[in-house]
Amino acid sequence: MFFVASTCFAILMGIIIFNFRMRETREPVTLKKIILPPLFMSTGFLMFVIPFFRITWIEAGEAFLVGIMFSIFLIMTSKFEIKGEDVYLIRSKAFIFIIIGLFAIRLALKWYVGTSISYFETSSLFFVVAFGMILPWRLAMLFLFIKKRNEIAL
């Protein structure tokens, strides 16, 4: 039951994130828009206060590394362009396929891993995977954004 509900919730969140990312390309990028998502997401680590959600440091490290590997695809599709005095994210044609592919891989892994560990531990692992994806991606975006802002300043 939990797996079905969490899968439906994951699909809903995936659709919301995809729509948000598509809208992101219509407005100029700001430092705040890059930094805040991982900062807000980091509050999710409070789940580890509850014993059911605790995983070992090795499991957390492995999950974080998987997230970093997934983030490479997001980093590769995040490009910026200067329009006037503003920096805009360029919509990549490959982005939709990458997002759907990563989403499908995460769901398949979740179903597979969920057969051998508890629902709560699975949730913890995949939260760490998601954080491992967003943190390097947003750091790369921050680096590229600052580079473009410096080009404007020149």
C-alpha cells in the first residue's frame, strides 16, 4: 500500500518539478532561484531524527554517489544565455528525455530496493539520492550563472 501511494506521489511530484523547470526558462535566473531549492530540500534531513528512517553512513554515501552520477545528466543539459542584462536558462531538447529516464530509473530502483529493506529506509535512501542529484546540479548552475553574470559586468 505504501509503495503504491508513494509511487503515485512520486509521479505527481515529477510532473510538478517538470512543469516548474519548463517555466524556469521563461524568466531570468537569479542567485536566489539557484540556491534556495537545495537549501529548502536539506530540511528533509530532519527525517533521520526518527529511528525508522535511519540508514547507515555507508548506505547514505552510496545513495549520495548515485545521486551525483544522475546529476551529471542534469548538469550537461543546464546551459545559460545572456539576454540584455539578464541570464536565462536555455531549454534543452534532451531535458524531457533525461528527466523521464532518470525518473524511470529511480522508480525501478525504488521498487527493487523496496523488496529487501523497509519502506522507511527506502524513503531515506531515495531522499539522499535526490539530494545527491540536486546539490551538484545547483552548484554547477551557480558556477555557470556567476560566470555569465561576470560576462555581463564586463
